[in-house]
Amino acid sequence: AIPDFLNRTFRSDLGSKYTKYMRQEFAASSGAKVVYDDGQADFVMKGEIVSISVPTLSFSTTDTREGRVNVVVKVTVEERKTGRIVWSDSATGTAEFFVNQSSDTETGQDQLQFNQVLQDRALEQAGQGVAEILAADFWDARDQGIFSSGEKRAVTPKVPIEGEPQIGKKSS
């Protein structure tokens, strides 16, 4: 089961959208059945939209020309019966958007509205990217046996941990 994500950002509509993206991603990939009733689920994935930032990518002396949205989402998977967390992960989604410029004051309001639409679309793209990343990480964890045993197993990290010797690489 994937209940609605907790939204800790200034964008009130993202919790339900990002939950929908996650459910769609799980439905599109194979291996698990997403149910809406927690009572029917073996596991419950709880999500949280932690932050959104909108930095400027390119600009002139007076205007922003291109922006980016960065969204951070954390999830945990609990065994429904015990409440024990068996897996957790976080992902950052990004998407860029161009800002339309208008020096005409009559069309300025329309441009602001259009730019908001572009930013909203970038937030959607970032959310869809987060769902893809988290679903792939979930399937990797499942393939490592995280959900099949009563014991919590460590997931092999995708990136080397600083200070650990690497196979095939000399440590200094």
C-alpha cells in the first residue's frame, strides 16, 4: 500500500500528485501489487516530500532565463503487521524550465502565469523522475532479499562509501 505522501513544502498539491506518480510507477513495473487498503498489504510505503528548491540556471543582469526545480523525497517501507521498517531511501528529482520574458506590461501578467505553468510542469517531471528512481531502488532491494526474510538485511550501496576499500582499486 502507498498512502498519500506527507508534504513538507510550500506547494499544497504535490502530496497527492507524487503519490499518484509512485503508484503508477509500481503499476507499470512488475513484481508487486499496489493496494489501496493498508489492511490488505504486506508492506506499507510511506513517503515524504522533504524539500523543493528553484535555483536559477541562467540569467541576464535583470531577468532569470532558465530555472531548475530540485525535489527531495524520502520513503520508508514498513511491515504492516509489525510496523518494523525494512527499507528506506531518498531521491532527488530535477527538471529545468525556460522563463519567458516580456517587456510589455499588458502581457506581463500572462507571462507570469505561463512561467508558473512551466515551473509546475517541471515539478511534475521531477516527481515522475523521483518515482522512477525510488521504484528502481525498491526492486533492487527486493532482489537482494530485503522483503523475503524476517531479518533486516543491508542493501548494497550503489555508490562507494568513503574510506572503504574498493574491489579492483588500490586503496591509499
